[in-house]
Amino acid sequence: MKCFKAFGLLGFILLLAAGLMLGQAQPQPQPQPQTAAPQEPVFRPALLEQPFPAFSLPAFDGGQLELASLKGKNVIIIVPRVYAAEGRWCTICNYQYADALETEKTSGLRQKFNAEILFLFPFDKNVVADFLAVTPAQLEKIKGWKYPAEPDKLDAQGKERMERMRKFFPNDLSLKEGEVPRPFPLLLDAERLVTKPLGVFATEWTGSKTAQGIPTVFILDKDGLLRFKYISQTTSDRPSWAYLMKILEMIEKK
């Protein structure tokens, strides 16, 4: 009987040791590394008479453009809204781009003021390609607003709208479909690493809930100092090219 108890105790000890060995042999789960949440870019406002924040961005037509490479020139940076609402283009932005083309063509603005014009899009290349592609049709839409088929049959509200469109879009602009020129660098800020810190990108603005630029114009002098900035408060609140050229004239006189 004592012998049986001794063997029973010995067996229990052996089983316990085997269990411990098996437990040690099994791989222990490794703690998974935690992925850090992406950080929002820090807001860095562009301050008048101070150096404009440096940046380097890909261009629509290839390559990378560094703002520092334009030192020695006046630089006009335009941030278009692009979208007015979900799935709806900002017609004013298409007009603004076409108006820049016409201004450059008729006045030689860049040569006259030793300047470069940059369009800073807070979107990727596909969106910008679509924006350019629809520009001719958007210009035709504007003409339809300005010159309706039977203006005499419009009611008072319709006539008021027609006159408002004629004043707001003073130039009759046309571009051929598939042949929209690109004489200016079109910069792609798809990650909004430049536009967000500058405070000129929003997902909701003036009641419209969609990813969009806040229409803005910055003008830098030849030393890279910010001499003018205009951040729109409504989508129709934008300086004309005639106004911007007056600003450039004042900058050149300093």
C-alpha cells in the first residue's frame, strides 16, 4: 500500500513537470506594435512681410517644384476651390484659370513683372486633370448665363441674374476641349501638407460639406517675403487680375 502511494505521488510529480515543460515550449503571443495615428499638419499662417513657408510639391506635368527655386522672381500663388459641392465643380475657379491664361496672353504678365504664377491644388493629379478637362464646358455654361436665348422673356429676377453674371464674369472666354494650355506650374498637394497648415483647405466652407480649397491669393516678392494675401470669405469674393497687377506694380516700386 505504501509502495502504491509512493508510485502515485511520483506519477503526479512527473505529470506536473511535463505540463510545465509543455507550457514553456508553447510560443507566447507577442505584443503587436501600435500604429501611431497620423498627425494633422501644424497650422503655420503665412505672415505679411515675413518669409513664406518653404515647400516642395510635385507638379502636374512632372518633376518637383521647390518654392526656393523661384527666389529672384515675384510669385503669385493661387489656391482654387475646385469643388463647390459634392460632385459639383467650382465654375468660378474654371473661369479664374481661363482668365489667368488670357491675362498672360494679352499682357505678358510674367515677363512684365518678372513673376511666376503657381496654381496650388489641394488634390491629386486625377482631380486636376478632370478640372482642366471640364473647363471649356464650364466657360460655355457661363456664356449661357450671360446671354440667355430669349432675354426679353426673362422675369425681373432672371434679368437681374443675367446682369449680375455679366458683371461678375466680364470677359467672354473660350477654350477648345482637350486643348487647355498649361503655361503655369500646377502643383499637387494631395496630402494637403501645404494647404492645411496655411489654413486654406476645408471639408466644410460657406455651408458646403465637401473637400475643397478656400479661394486664396498670395503674392511673394523677389526675396520670398509675403507682400499680399487674400483669403476669400465667400466663393465669389476674389480679386481680379487687374487688381492683382496693381499690387504687383506697387511691389515693384518698393
